[in-house]
Amino acid sequence: MDKVPMTRQGYEALMEKLRKCKAFDRQQIIKEIEVARGFGDLSENAEYEAAKEKQGLIEKQIKELEQKLTHAVVIDTRSLSSDRVIFGATVRLEDLDRGENIDYQIVGADEADVDQGKISINSPIARALIGREEGDDVAVQTPGGVRNYSVLEISFK
């Protein structure tokens, strides 16, 4: 698996999720399995089977989180500066079609959250913005059609 860029905040959020899975979720499921064992014959015990299945899902999630963290290349966006849009940049755009401004931070795929203004480096908008400068106009092919933006400001937070 290739290295994956990730902001410091995204890395720390994944680390916290991993800690929670190991320290809390794993312990909870162990307790659930113990309780379910008390219900009798394990071959006909639906609670036990459900708890074991849940344990498998938690262990899978832990492995996935560990894998992502192992392949992460952490980039501290506060130490970056550029007059062009790069990974980690926060970009203020004017949506030329709607006449409104919007801010997006370009982040790794695992930390993207459009509601928080964080878009994946792999998204059509981010791919179209990379390398652009303030004042550039950008046409982006999205699933909803072509969107037109103007780059108003590039900053690093």
C-alpha cells in the first residue's frame, strides 16, 4: 500500500478512534461475550453468536485503523506556505454559478468531511484546484455537472 497524506489533526483523530476501539469497545465486547456464555449451550446461543460477530467487526476495524496509521504521511499544515493550492491548503472560492463564497481545506481521504469544509485530495474539486493560484478561475466536472469557481484566497491553518 502506498503512503497516504494526512493532516496532523486527521492523524490524531484516527489515533483517538483506535485508542477507543482498543480500550473501550474491545473491553465491552469481552463483557458481552461473558454474559452471553451464561445463557447456556453455545451451539444454540444467538446472543453469543451475535457478540462473537460484533467482536470480529471490532477487530477488523482495529486492523483497518492500524493499517491507515501505518501508511500515513503526516503533514503539519501550519508549517506550510505556498502561493499555489497544495495538500493542506484552505482555499476560499467564489462559486461563480451561485454567487457565494465557500471555504475548503484539502485533506486526506480518511479525514474528509464536507460538512466541516474538508474535502479529499482525491475529490474532483481538489484535483482541479491543485496548482492553482489566487485569481485563477476553475471549471470542475462534478457528478451534478460543471461548476465554476474563482480562487479568492489560499491559506494554511
